[in-house]
Amino acid sequence: MSFVPTARMRARAAFIAAAFFSCAAVLPAGPEGAFKSDDIEVVLQFSLAPSGITVASDGSWILSVSQTEKPRARVVKVSKSGKVEPFPTEKISDAAPDAPFQLDAVEGLQLGADGLIWMLDNGRRSEFTPKLIAWNYEKNRLQHLHYFGQPAVLPGSYLVDLVADPNLPFVYLSDPANGADAALIVLDRTTGLSRRVLQGHASVIPDPSVKPGATRGGAEARRIDGALTVPHAGVDAIALDRKGEWLYYAPLRSDKLYRIKTEHLRSADLKPEKLAQEVQTYATKPPATSITLDNKGNVYVGDIEGRAIGVIDNDAKRTYRVLASDPRLIAPDGLCFGTDGKLYFFSRSQYVPNAAPGPSSAGTVSTGGTGSSLHSLYRMKALAPGRAGD
């Protein structure tokens, strides 16, 4: 995985953690003035696609690498100084046979209010049992490890995102599964019990009225009958408000944002039909894989079709509007607040034609000269700061 600091950073990467990491020169995005937004700033660039991101308490970035890349290191840490290393340890990240546990296909990441780094591993790269890991960052040790089994997960489950309650021992997860059987999962950390809720409800399944092309560029698949579909297009984006009172969520293939009070999700005695009645349609929005909320309750949306970051203001109108758009933002994802209060996110892919090779610190070429796919971490000012890692 290549790590490319931009000219705005104070220090270049000076340490390579393993043979598969390399430091490359900054590659231009095009002619002067092209692909530029005054509101959006490139922070980091890397050659492999990320699948999730969060920030650690010391300001370091924790990134999971997309399982489609078949990375050696499933998760990496990028420190403020530019040091890149496997996370939480090399053996665990590389899925070494003698590791205490193995990471496989990490999608969701979050910094908890207690400083723990939460990692959601859906296990679909090697068909491992899906699991949730909480790593004590300050003490550098495992804090929690929970494996999911039926009926909380199904054979077609594909866990993609999580949010840890900031005040209570509960974690909420999204599972788009095969579409019709999409659901939310509620984990009680105290008892270790996990429940599958709202399975098949209109708020978690794909909306057939939303065209596949509006969801995630290049991810469409053709079924046997010739129709286009988007795999794992059920519930994807998920977020909590500042106090943990409301859970906001949306399917990937949907133009609606839903919410439900977490007290209802935590109630194991609430019958499914009663729980379904508690779901609220919060607002209309473009299809998105990521949402987050700031401290004032404004909801930020990674607008796939518009190549933009938008917001649903916390007011009576709840109207979606674009905050900043940029041609570089191909499927913006991973919305997350940094320790500086700014909003960070990554773009899954940016193709740079005729990119010049860049020498790494080891003297080798890390980027081809005929074109390269770069994945960038961006930042921008939000309407209000948010909780770091969310």
C-alpha cells in the first residue's frame, strides 16, 4: 500500500513498515486549476482502496484496506509524522497463522468514546466467522472480541459498518446481506448477546425505484436475467447522534434517510411489528455509503451521484443541500471527524493519466508511468465540529 503525503503536510513519510508499503511522490491531478475545490483539501493519497477509516486519540489515522485488493495488511495506522505500519500488530493485520486472532475483511472502523478502536470484520475474504474487535489503543492490547453467529447473521451476511454507543454498552451494525434479508444488528456488550432486527423492513432493503447507476460507480453486476443490480445494496450508512439517542441509517440503493430511537433497538422484549412502527423517515437524500453527524445534529452525506459532500440541516425543513462538490470525488465514503473538528472522507478512486513514476524511499518505483489509480483522503470545514472518530 502506497502512502503519499501532499504538499500541505509538514513532514514526508520517512519510515516503511513492511516490504509491501512504499512512499511515492505526489502526482498531479491535471492541469493547473483543474479538479480543484477551495472547500476540499487533499490530506493523504494511497494506491490501494480503503474500506473504512477512523482517527485514534493521538491523531493517527486507522485505515482498513478493501478486501477486493487482497492486501497483506488488512488494517494500517498512519501517524502524524507519516509513519505507516500494520494495525494493531503485524501478525494480526497480516492474518498470520500464529496470531492470537486474524483480521480478514475489515469494513467498519470507529473510535469509541472510551478511546477504543472498533473494527468490524465481515470475514468474507476467506469465509471466516464475522467478528467485532475493540482494541485498547493506549494500552496496546485486545479489549473485546465478539464473534457473530446465527440468527444474528445469515449465510449471506456482509457486515459493513458499526457505531458504538458513547454512553451505553451497545454496538449497532448494518448488514445489507442479499437485499431482501438486510437488517440491523444490535450487540449488548454486557451479555455478549446480539440480535438481528428490522430484517426485510422497507427502511433497510434496497429501493427498486432508485436506479443502480446512482449508487456506486463500477459496482453494478448483471443477473442471470440480464437486469443490473448492485450487490449488498441494502442498509449501509449508519450513524449515531451526539448523545446516542437516535440511530440514523439508510440502504445504499435508496434516496431516504431513516432514524429510530436507540432505546427501542435496545429493548429485546419489543415485538418486531412494534419496533417497525418506531422507524421514522427523516429526510430525502442522494444514495450514499456514508453519513455522520456533527455536535449540532446536522447530518453529512457522501453524495455518490453528485460527487459531493452534502448536509441535511438540523431544522424543521430537513432539506438536503450540497456543501461542496468536486470532480475528484468518485463515490466519497468514510465520513469521519478528525481531532481538529474538521470533516474527513476518502474517494474510492481517482485515475491519473500519464502519471510520472515516483521514487520511494527505498529507491524503487511505486507508481506506474502510464496511469495510476489514486485514493485520496480529503478534509473540509463542517458547519460544526463533531466527535472525533465518528
